[in-house]
Amino acid sequence: MPNSAPAASGEHDLEVLSLHKRFGAFVAVQDLSFSVRRGSFFSILGPSGCGKTTLLRMIAGFIAPDGGDLHIKGASMLGVPPNRRPVNMVFQHLALFPMMSVGENIAYGLERRGIKSAAAKARMTDMLRRVGLPGSESKRIDQLSGGQKQRVAIARSLVLEPALLLLDEPLGALDLKLREHMKVELKQLQAEVGTTFVYITHDQSEALVMSDQVAVMNHGRFEQVGSPQHLYYQPATAFVAGFVGNNNRFEGRIEARNGEQVLLRTASGLGLWAKRVESLDVGETAVLFVRPEAIEIGRQAGELPAGNPAFSATVQSLLFDGGNSTVQVHEVTSGTPLHIALPLTGRLADLQNGETVHFTYRPDQAWCFRV
């Protein structure tokens, strides 16, 4: 998949142009080009080692690229040191000053820039209000909750009015419930202040919930750039289909074609129709993905909509997780295992191991890629 090419700089706060970086024989970032629209929330999503932190540190100026260029607000940043770039960075470990009050932490950067204390105090007070912590300037850092510390760290960066706020997995150290809460808070905060956020994460939920645009990164390149909905419902590569959201994955050979759909036959004999994302010919090895929530399940075949492939299966286990509950089944004829999302109504919450069920799916909601 080609990288997203930059557009006119007037509407973009960040433009990356054929940027690349290697460490010895290892290529961390490969000839990468993309743009980030002004005032947007842009996330870079990928597994550990894919190059996302290296990319973020090049944008911040902590690492020099081996080639290419990057522009912030239309100006090239090549050779510009970190402290002269119109960016600020929030790390996973927030590095707040424990000996300073909340207000002193936020005003610190302003005072270092020579802004007089009265003006610095006014901006600090306004920023505390904007991040939802009015009246907290006198508190000590150790009096704050984890979420409040996150907001102070972000306020300390935003008060300097950067063109870009770079966030390096800032929610990674939080417990699950607070992380879920902070995802919503960060999205709302970015929308309110209007600063362009560039956020890196390996957590797909963070990227999908918060972002206007997401770039899925793998081996130093962007596999796909798009809205969360576009990535989820229209993955362009097998990596994106497997990395974004949950999926059942099947490998086999193409047995037949019918327009834009192909029939994949697995080694166990299971035949599945799916939309072909790439040009595929009969006999080629391919991989097929279908999401658990795209599969409809019932106790009786007559409960399912007609006109789509229909299968029988044996229940192996019920995996209860509230609204994300699934059932693991084995397709009767081939013994192939797969996961199916349970209806949110609780209608099938009493399924028992060994029970026979029936399922179907729409082939246009499954995708097939060349291996």
C-alpha cells in the first residue's frame, strides 16, 4: 500500500516527505510520506519495533533522519534542534517535577521563555480551566490521581502553544478503567483546544476511539492511513485486517471466483466466500478474515437470514466478557475453530458446551488477501 502523500501545506501542520532512518543494517523508517491536517487528532498504530517511536522522535528533533524532510507549519525542520521546534512531547512517564506545585509545573516552561510571572500565571490558570482542573494550582503532584497527573502533563505542554503535541503512549502506565476514561477525556480535550495531536500507540482501541485519522505502521512503513471506520470496515492489507479489531483468520487456496468474490478452501475442507481485496486467481494461496461480530448465530438454522453461506457448529466454550462476549465453536464438517460474537441481548448467554448451533455471514463483510 503506498504511503499517504502530503497535500498543500496551508491546511497541514505536519508534512513528512520521503523520511527514512536506519540503525546499522536495521531500517527503522522506510521512505515515509504523509500529512497531518491542522487541528486534527492523528494516531500512529503499530506493534513494538515497527518504527513509530523512531518516527515521533524524528518529528520532535531528538533523532536526525538519514534522508527526506519534514515540515511543521510549512517550514523545514532539518537541522532545527528540539528546543527550537514548535512542538512539545508528552511521554508515558510524565516527568512532572515533584517538588513543584501543579501551577509551578505548568508555568515552568513559560518562565523559561522569559514570560513575566503575571502573564504566566494568567495563562497557567486558563490552561488549568481548559483541562478540567480549575483551582488546582496550589496542589502538590503527589496529591493528584493518575488521570489528573496526565492532564497536568498535557497542560504543561499546551500552555506553550505548540503547533504539534506529540504523545508517546501516555496512557500505557494507567490501569484499565482509568485508561478507558482518559481516552474519552483526551479526545474531548483535543477537540476543545484545537491543537494538532500526533499520538503513537500499540493499543488499537486507543487509536480507534480518539483519532480523526490513523496510520497503521509495520516494518517502518504505513500499511494504510484512514479514518478509524475506514480501517475497520475496509482494511487494505492482510496486516491491517489482522491487527485492527478481532478477526477469525483462515488460510487456504482460491477454488473459485464470482465477480469481486472468491471461494477459499482451507486444508481442513472448509469453503468460505469473501470479497477479494487484491487480484486473486484460482489456485493461489490466500488468507481470509471475518470478524466475530460479522457472524450471525442461532440455535436453529431457520433463525438466520437466508441467501448467505450457512454452517453448523459445535459449541466448545463460552467466553463471557459483558458486551464483548464470544463463543468458540468448531464447524461440524471440517472441525475448523472460530469465534463468534454473542448477541448483546443475552439471547444466547445460556449456550452449553457440546450444543449444536448454526451460523452465517455476508461474504462482502469478509476479506481475502494474497499470502
